[in-house]
Amino acid sequence: MGVSLTAFLSTFSTFILVLVAASMLFILSKGADLLINEAVSLSHQWGVPKVIIGATIVSLGTTLPEVSVSVTAALNGNADLALGNGIGSIIVDTGLIIGLASLFGSLPVSKEIISRQGRIQIGAGLLLTVVSLPFLSSGLEGHISQGMGFFFLLLLILYIFMSIYWSRKENGFPAEKIIRAKEAPASSRLLKMAFGITLVVLSSKILIHAVEISATRVGIPQSIIAATLVAFGTSLPELTMAISSVRKGHGELALGNIVGADILNVLFVIGGSAAVTKGGLLVPANYYKLQFPALLIILILFRYFTKNSSGRLSKKEGSLLLLAYLIYFILNYI
């Protein structure tokens, strides 16, 4: 399917390919939205506390586009796209999305974000940077091995388990199950979730091939395309949720989702991409000049702002995160 799809898309002009990629990004985000909405509704129907939904299902749902794009790219032998999308999505989430969300409304900072989740977030970023360093591999480039990918996935399982454990301990469990007279049956919600997953997987396949062809034609390295444009597209669910949350007065949900998504981008997106390939993921040498420094700078800025905030992330602090992202974006194309 991959070869025939590439051959088919190659018949289109670059302009049409850009339109195809934009359409696939839209379908990708809609598929993820459908999956998130149905998963949340199903969890309510089964009596699962909201805090567990936010810590696990919502973050997993909003990260699904990144997972689908990166894992599919890795299977197709495109490590640049797989790794670049994972790293770029963290930078987009923490810089662009949090920055924009702060301009639309209040972003309360909970103690959990400051302490536990925040430490895991920056720890995941540091872990990714360290295991990607060239001195841990035999060549001049860095290398995230398949074994390291499986290790990341084990950490992912541990993170989800501990999130559920902490949520139960702090909020009480089990939650009271609420059954509404007109509640949709669980089977219907499961079918809608399956449809959402199908939309995400199929649209990501087409997106990857369109990006590969377009990048080759215009001479832009795929690693840069992945870390900027594709990363922005696959982060649309987080962006939509963040803006909607702050507008409705639930800014803490936006912050929690972004922190969770950052953690999952390392453990799930990059870990899964490395785990599905025998050779793992090669880290391009240029990543040490911009991608990793930008990743650490934005995560450290976010950590500093949330740790030293007076209960909320201010518009000024959000604007600085947004400025950091814009500088990063421009440097990619200079």
C-alpha cells in the first residue's frame, strides 16, 4: 500500500500535495477529537473519576496523532520524521499552545503540576536528550535503540499506573457511577472510538507520504518539516482543547493535558517509534544544534514559571513561552 500510495501522490503537483497534507491534518485532528470525546463519555458512564480521565485517557487521546504519524514513519524507515515529530510536538505543546492559551484566559497552576507531574515532564525531556547523545552509540550520530524504545514503553505503563494510583489516593475511589436515562450504550461509544482510530491511522499514512514527497521537491530536510509543520498539525487536538478549556474557565485542565502530552511524546511517541524498528532511531547531528537545546530551554522555562507562579501562569510568562517558540520556528528555516 505504501509504494502504490507514494506513486499515486507523486502524480500531483506540489500545491495539490500541500492541500492534501492540510486536509489530512484536519481529518487527523477530527478523528482524535472523536476518540477523546467518546473515551471521556465512556469513562463517565463507567464511573471513572475525571482526574483519572485527564491524567490518562485525555492525554493518550490527544497524543494519538503524534503516535500514529511517528510509528508509521518509523515502520517506513523514516527516522527523521518519527523523531522530529515527537520532539517538535513537545516544543509546540509547551511553547506555542501554552503561550496562546495564556492569552485567551486564566491558567491556574495546581500543586500537582508544580511538584509531581512537572518533575516527570522535565525528567522525560532530560532522559530523551541523554539517551540520544552520540557518546552512547558507536557512530558520530546519536541512536535510540529498539531496546531503549521498549524501556520507554515500560516507563509509560508505570507512569499511567502511578497516575491512576495517585488519583485514587488523593480523590477517593471508586467514584459514584452516574447512569442517565438517555445514556448511549457502551457498544455505540466503542464503535465511534474505533472509527476515530481508523481516521487517525489512515490520514496519518497519507500525510506522511505527502510530506515526504513535498519535502524532497522543495529541498527542505524532512527532519525540519517534521519538527515544525507536522508537529504543529499533530498537536492540533492539544491546541483545540487548551483554547476551549481556558475559554470555559478550566485552564488547569489545559495545563494538565499539555504536561501529560509532553511526557507521552517521549515515552509513547518516540518510545513506540524506536520499539517497532530493529535498528531503532538514528538522531541527526543537526538535532544537537537546535532541536534538543530548544526542547530543554522551553521545558525549563515552563518549569520555572509554574514553580514560581502565584497560583496561575500569567500572560507575560505565556508570551515569553510563545516568543521562545517563534524564535525556534524561525531558526529552523534560516
